[in-house]
Amino acid sequence: MKYVMIFLVLLTVGCAGTPQTRATNSLGVVCSSYATALDELVKMRDAGKLDTAQRNRITSVNNSVKPVCGKDSAFDPALGVGLVESAIAALKGIK
């Protein structure tokens, strides 16, 4: 009986989500991280700490992320994670 229980636990853990589900969850995490980075830059902008080129770069990056992180996005989560991670790196470079 003990081995049956161990087998069932391992089977459950091994099936804890499809690759698509894991990609969707990962996309949610990186989109949340992106939003946090963007919020920090908005505070800097509002405080007058960003020049025109920096503000334009933020707008450009944000326009590329909106279709991926927007509500009801039909974007492929597996591709979206990399795009949003690149956007986060771009925002970090603005600071």
C-alpha cells in the first residue's frame, strides 16, 4: 500500500500542469514584474527625473508589451515571456 501511495503522489506531481499552463503562469509573473518596473518609472517621470528620450523609450517599450500583457491577450504565452523579460531589461536600462 505504501508503494501505491508513493506512486500516486509522484504521478500527481508529474502531471501538475501542462507546458501551456506553466507558460501562462510564467507570463503572469513577468507581466506583474513589468508593471512594477513601469510603476517606478512613472514615479520618476512624475517627479521630473526623466528626459524626453527616456519617456519616448518607455512609451515604445510599453506599446510592445501591451498586446502581450493586456487583458484577454491571445498572444502565445511561451513567446510572450521572452518578450516581456526583454522589455523589463529595457526599462531597467532607462533608470
